[in-house]
Amino acid sequence: MFNALKNGLRGALGLSAVALVGCAAPNSQYYSLQSPASAPPAAVTQIADAISVQAVNVPVQVDRPQLVVSRAGAAQVSLLNDSLWAAPLGDEIRQALAGHLSRQLGVPDLDRISAPAGLPVWTIRLTVHQFDSIYDTQAKLDASWRLGAINAGSRAQGLPFVCRATAIAPAGSGVDALVQAHQQALAAVSGLIAAQLRQLREGRPAQQAKAPDWAAPLLTLQGCTAA
């Protein structure tokens, strides 16, 4: 009798486990901040320098698998359990930023530790202060970044320094539109960083760099200072 009871209990627990697994597997959608390239990468004939985009810090409130959204004028936030990031949010931002810079500058993104000896490497460390997803309204990215250099010689004059900017992109209706707005906001910040790196590569002060014309309406540069 004891064995029969034990087997029955085991069977009941097995059925419960199956039921729980079924409830925990909704038809989720996965999203990425890596937008499709609108233009081919710049031609690379010889690697004269490289970038190294470091790990990105993001606020703990949004550092979740789910998209965290709010409504305009509301303090409450919601987790969209069926709308998930394809990778941890910090990794999504880092990979998207590295992709933008690589395409615009025609340089590889390398681990600075394993970069070839003597190769000039521009280092970028991004910190996200706000990553706001306001449903049916806008995406807001408030971020600062530290630019540094390895083996850059006189071109590294004035480095390292830190800048901060806010990018706000309008969003249409739905989650797809909200993610696209985040892609635009991140692309705007990336465009300004790329402009700064171009200045440095040409031996000119990076603080004089301006964002691309298309990004200017989305972007507010709060300033730069020596690190």
C-alpha cells in the first residue's frame, strides 16, 4: 500500500510539473536593439586603428529580460512578460553601439587586452542613466560615455574625457514601434560618438564634433569634461 501511495503521489507531482511548464512557456516575442544597417560598412583596406567598446552599465530598474514600460504621465511601470530582449539589455546596447561605430568608422571592435601590440585602440565605456520606454509615446536614452585611447600618441591629446547626452525618439503604437524608437535614440548617441572619434583620428579636438544632421533633432548634449 505504501508503494502504491508513493507511486500515485509521484504521478500527481509529475502531472503538476507538466502543467506548470506549460503555463511558463507563453508565445513570447524577442527584440533586439541592433537595427538593420541602412548603409554598407565603410571600406576597410588596412586596419590602422580599432575601437574597443566596453561593458555597458544599465539601471537596475530596466536590467530585466522583459521590456519595462510606462504610460505618459504615470509613475507606475509594467513588465511585458511576452516581450523580451534577445540578450541582456547591457549586452544589447553594447553590441548595437559597437556595430554602429564599426560601420561608420570602418574599424573592428576588439577586446583591448587581445588587440595586436602597438595598434591604436579607442576605448568607449557607456553608462546608461535612463532607459525609458513610454508606451505609444517615446523612447528616452540618457547616457554618458568615457573616451580613452591606447597607443594613439599625439592624437590622444585631451583624453580621457567624459560626455553626457540625452536622446529622445518618438514612438508610434505598439511594442515594435517602441523598440524602433530605442534603436533611433541609440543610433543618435552613436552618431555623436563616431563624430568625436573621427575628430580624434584626424588629430582635432573631439569636443568640437557635432552629431549628424539627422540625429541633431533627437539629441541634447549636456557637455563634456576631462575624466
